[in-house]
Amino acid sequence: MTLRYAVIADIVGSRTLTNRPDAQRTFEETFEKASQGLTLLEAPYATVGDEFQAVANSLEDALLLTLRSQLLLPAQLQLRFGIGAGRIEELPGGVHGHPRPRAADVASLQDGSAWWAARAAINRAHQVQDSSNPFIRTWFIADSSVEATISPNYQTCVNALLSLRDHAILKLSARHRRITASLLLGKTQVEIARVEKLSQQAISDFARGSGAGLIQSSLIIAEAARA
């Protein structure tokens, strides 16, 4: 079985948004930018209500997608993520089992244990956020069928790192979130300094100082995901 990583995202506090159409455009633009350079089987797309979905070929790319998205969003817009590992099956769409006509860039109709795990993960993230840790935004669950590959202990370690990552993101200022996102997207310090109207030294100081922990933690998580 080929492991896939389903990602479900929902909008935190969607009912309180004053301009939902503008917010939706911002989320979609953010996902497009956050997806750059990642190997995604399905790029992020809106489904119904306040939900988005995506599929990654690797846990590393799923984690980077969620990290970049959080950093790129303005402070007043937030997403909660569930990442699920397992299998994905494409299903026929349309009436009476006939395939539905669709453009090449439209997501397929899918089911499978990766989606079940992703749903369980986002429900868990919501539960933890509401009960004890309001900064939690991301959770990872592997379906029981793939525990020989992704053990419960491994999942615990990833979620511990994600908890620290989510907490660090919420502590950053809007500017520092943009700078961190740009660094993770491969922008040079000179390019970032020009956009932010700061000196290159200021960007360097941030990358080696207060931003270093988050950047380094993302590299650690990515390394763990590749193991």
C-alpha cells in the first residue's frame, strides 16, 4: 500500500468573520503560495462551508504546507489542520456510478483511511484547543492499518513538536510571521529586507535569534518525517 497524507483544514471562528468572501479569497491565495515547491497529489481546494482539503505524497510536505499556511495568513485569519496517514482511494462520481465530467485541475472524489485519520486528527485538534491548549492548530494521526510503518510513539513525538510549533507561531508578530514564511519559501535575506523595508542585518538577526527556534523546529520535524 502506498502511504498518502490527507490534509483537512477548517477556519477558526468562521462564523465571526465580517467579510467571508474576502476571507475565502485570502485563504485560497495563501494555500497557493504555501504549496510552492511541494509534491502534492491534490493541491489545497475548498470543499464545503469553511473546509479545505489537500493530499501530500509525504508527511514532510504535509507539515510544510500547514506551517507555511499558518505563517502567511494575517493574524485575524486562522486555520486548524488535521493530517492523516493511510491509503486513498479514488471513487467514481456522478449519478448511478457514472464518472462525473471534470476539468483536469478539479480534485477527484476520494475516500480511504488517510481521510478517516485526517478527520479524526482535526477533531482531536479542535478538542484539545477547546479544552486545555487554545494555541493548538495542528494534529497528526496515522490510521491503525499503517502503524507498522508509523508507530503510536512516532505520532506522539510529531504531535509534541507540532504543539511547540503552533505555540511559537502564535507568539510571533505579523512581520515576523511574514519573514519566517519567506525564509521557509527560500527567499534570500536581501529579498526579504527589500519587501519589509528593513536592513539585511535585521533579517539576519531575526533568523539567528527569535526566529531561529521556529525555523529549526520545522527542520527537525521535516527530518523526523523523512525517517
